[in-house]
Amino acid sequence: MASIELKNITKIFRDAKRKRDLLAIDDVSLTVERNQFLCLLGSSGCGKSTLLNMIAGFEKPTGGSVTVGGKPVDGPGADRGMVFQQANLMPWLPVWENVAFHLRLKGWRKADRRAAAQEYIDMVGLQGFENHYPAELSGGMSQRVGIARALLLNPQVILMDEPFAALDAQTKMDMQEELVAIWQKQRCTIVFVTHSVDEALVLGTQVAVLTSRPGRVRELIDLDLPRPRDITGQQFNDHKRHILNLIREEGMQQRREAKADPVPAGRQGAAA
Amino acid sequence: MTALWKSWERAVVPLFILVAWEIVSRSGLLPAALLPPPTVVLHAWGDWVFGFDETAQGNSGRWLADALSSAVRVAAGYGIAAVSGILLGIAIGWWRWVERTVEPTIQMLRPVPPVSWIPLAIIWFGIANKPAIFLVFLGAFFPVLMNTIHGVKTADRNLIRAASMMGATEQQLLRHVVFPAALPSIFAGLRIGIGAAWMLTVTAEMVAVKSGLGYVLWDSYYFLRYDLVLASMASIGLLGYATDGLIKLLMSAALHWQHGSTLQSREG
């Protein structure tokens, strides 16, 4: 059974400054099967974050439908865990309380929350930092807390919005490896937004290459590369070359259109 | 050495003022009755507190009772103002319809000086604790309210998104995200409010109440006892300083998560 289904999604933003409507997403249909790891790959402004926010329930499509586990999405909920670009931790709560925030909402007792949080703190490798406050954590550690918090929801799907974009290269590689390990262990469905071709190829079982203005799915690529992925291997590079060519073609086409139409295609209302 | 200096640091300015004041009032520049030197004030104050030689006449030994009756008024008015200011502030900051319906009225009442309510307070509540408590409430309410509204409105939207992702209801968002996020601002309002509370207790006691530090201050003025006037002023200052210290203590306990991440948290 399909875990996530996007059917003919369109999104129109009102550009208040230029007083005209902007077609941000144009007829996107995507199906993500259970236990898949889908990477939405695209440049900024292509609507990839908007798509993710629609699955999360933070935004509504102008047209089309979003269903998760067969149920239409009508708002945010704990069946879909989200990891944000900034970790968005409650600065007044220590690490373990942030991880167990969902249980706090459900009215669990402190000792039970503490015990439940530990499993996920261990899973993301934050042993020893349980009582630290977010202000005392590095960027990578904050994102680990964000991931542990999403995992504790035990959700059908995990949505990730460029969670590693602000991390240094070394930390990013470690986190990617760990994320894959967690995904393999937890058997959940992940939708991961990124602008990095390498990241998409290291992580995904599928990569959806999106085009900009309006956002469309240019190509959905199935990756059957063995794990751990060899980023210098032949197959990896073939995929990378192919995707880069798609992106380059897209850029050339846009420049041609920009010449034909001197009014610049403006930035979209929501950064993607 | 530096530790010793640090503990004396905060006494330097008050000591300097006291010494200069003593010298000026003993020099004969002003008639001694108009500006009693600190030693005379301290003597009268001492008798007011401990009642050893009747220097303070009828007030001798009554300081604790006076201070307590002022403090009770402050506590009552301030308590009501804090609770209602925080609750209404959260409502105004969170729900647009509350803001639209309530805020204009509040903003029109805010610039009216609390002191100008004294005539109405007296005819409504008579001469006793109630008009003073009402005035204290008026003085402390608006700073708490305004700062709470500000704190709610500047709460990080992303935290609210994160909490609703984890299934928070609106009531849970208010309790578990918006309130703690607004807490630093709320405490700023509480600290401004406590100052206003003391000012208005004393004002009310000068006009509408027959007890408390403000009453002693005004009464002593009628009897030309400027030493007691100054002793009352100093008492009010000290008690205000102490209550503010109490709130700061409460604040650093509630906001301990800010430890090391803000300038304020480095305060000694």
C-alpha cells in the first residue's frame, strides 16, 4: 500500500508586491511506497519545501489531494514526524524533555517520559547530553535531538526539510550515515528535501528531480545502488552525471525563456 | 582581594552619597532642620524600628507594622495585576479577535495616570486597604500586560510548528510553548510592575489610608519631622530593592535555561 500519495498538486501564491498570481507548483503527482526513502531534489524556489509542508499539513494545495496512509491530510499531526532545517527545539527544555515533548503533551509522568526518551537519545548517539539545554549544543547535536524527537512519535512517515544543510561537511557525512542506519532499523518511510545531488544519491531509494518556476517533477529516478554507497563508484557517478545534465538543461531552458520574456521570473512567496 | 572588592562594590555609591550628605548638612549651608544629616535620620529611623528613646515619638517602635501594612497592599495589588496581566496578555497576543475587541479600550485606559483614579477609588472603596490595592493593581497591571503581549507575539513560530507537528492542541500550545517562550518578556514586565506597585502604595497611603510607610511619610511632613520623611523614603527604597531582588531570584530560577546564552545571565 502506498504510504504517501500526492495527486495533481498545484499551488498558486499571491505575489502581493507585484499584484499577480504565481504558479509555484504545477500538477505534481508522486507516490511513495512504504519503507521508501524519497529525496526531493531541486534548487531553491522550486517548491520542494512547499510540497513537504503539504504532506506535513502546514500548507494546503491550491488544487489536488494529499493522502498519507490512505487518509487525506487536513493539518499537522503526530502520525507524520518532521525534522526541520533549524532544529526548532524548545530552548527552555533539556535534551531529554525535547525528545519526549510528545509524551509531555500526552500527559505522561516524568519518570516514564525520561525512560521513553532514553531509547531515542541512544539511537542518535547523544548519551551524556540528556540534561543539556539546546543553547549548549552544536548544530549537529541539535539536529540529532530533532531526529530523535521525530522518531519518538513512531510515525508512519518522517519528513525532513534540508536538516543537514547548515552542518559542516564532516558532520553532514556522519549524520547521513546514521540516518540511513536508523531508517534501515526503524523501517519507516522518509521524504527528504535537499538541494544537494550527492546527498540525494547517498540517501535515497528514489530521487525526484524537480524543476523551478513552476515546480514540476522532471524525472523520478529509482536508485538500486548497494549500501553503504560509494560516492566515487561508477554507478554513483553515472547517476550524478545524468542528474546534473537534467539540471543544466533546465537552467539553459530558463535562460532562453528569460530572454524571450524580459520580465524576470520573480522569487516565490515561500522559499523552497 | 578582588572578591573582597566585589562584595563592597555595590556599597561604594551609597556610601559616597551618605558621606557627602553628612558633610553638606553639617556645614551649615542649609538650616539643619531642612536637611537633617544621615546620622540624625538613622537615629530617628532606629527608634522608629526598635523604639529605644522615643525620638520618633508616636511612631516609635512601629516600623515593622507600618512596613507590613504597606507590603500587604503591594502583595495583594501586585498579585492580582500579575495574574490578570499575564492571562489577558496571552489572550490578546494569541487571539486576533480578543486583540481587536479588547486592546483599544486597554490602550485608552493605559495613559490615564493611576493617581488620577484616587478620587474614584476613595468613593468606591472608602478609606482603607481597598483603594490602595486598587491603585497598586492599576500601576502594575499595564507593564505586565504590555510585556506579556510582546512576549507572546514574538514567540518563535517555528516552535509552534514543531509542537503542532507533535500533535499539540491549541490549549497545549499556549501552555507548553507560548507561555514559556513569553516568560523572559513577562519577567521584564513583572520587574517594571513591582516598582510601580511600591510607588502607588505610598501615594495611596499619603492620601487615602491611615497606615503604612506612605502615611508616616506624609504625617511626619505635617509635623516638620524631615528626618522621619527621609527615613520613610529610605525604607520604601530598601523594600522596593528587596522585592525586586526576590523577583530576580524567581526569574533566574525560571529562566535558568538561558544560563550562559544571554548577557543578562552573566549578571552577578
